[in-house]
Amino acid sequence: MARVKAEAITEEAFFQILQVLEIIRIDVDDFSGKVHNRERLIARDTKRKVSVTEKSEFRCGDDTEVIVWHSYTVTVTAEGEDKDEKLLVIALKFRLLYDSKGVFTEEFFEQFRRLSLRVQTLPFARAWVHDHCLRMGVPPLIMPLIRTEK
């Protein structure tokens, strides 16, 4: 399937493409975790701040195949007097395979990324991060809510 650049996508066109889009698989493509300061991370009196950044991209494959990569980077910092100290970083990259009988454009992907992709990947990311914190010997982490963009 060729990657198509269109001027704009209407709400109606977005939902028409969404109706013929089917998810085939969700895989973890890459994962890394690094504890920067275990003692402060597990100390009860440490005031922690959790931030999440995301990145997404897609590629159209053969026929109706669309591959989407969606990454989360979760960073835990300790709020300090001078500056925040990095305590933990977990990076997780999903690879999602879709079958799309509609035209998958950059504009469609932008709306899809903002409105649908998180709904599909965030439950997996939350479970993965929580589980791997335990495996890393640090307190389980609950990812903050990620608000949908307008």
C-alpha cells in the first residue's frame, strides 16, 4: 500500500477509514529500563514525579498492510532543591500490524494517533511498566493519565 499525502481529512472520512481498519497483532518491539538511583527511588520520603513522552510513526506495507510503531518513555524524577534528579527511565516500543482497506494517509494517522492509538496501546504499556518495575526490584509504578489531544 502506498503512503498517500492528502490535504485534510474530515471527521466523516476519518471514521470511514477507521471502520475498515483491523488490528492483526500488537508486539513489543523494544524495551529498556534503567534505575539511576535505587535508594532514592525506594525511599518513602522521596517526592517523585512521573512523566511520559510518546512517539509514533507508521509505514504502509504490501497491499493493505500498515505497520505502526508507538513508543512510551516513562521517566521518574525526584524533585530536588536545585534540580530534579532522574531516578528511573523505562522505554517501551510497540509494533502494531493493521489491515486497512481504506487509504492510510498522514492526516488520518495524525488523528488516529491522537484519538485511537493510545486506547489500544496504553493498557499494555501500563501492565508492562508495572510488571517490569517489580522485576527490576523497585516499587510498582502507575503511569499517569494521558489526556487525549483536541
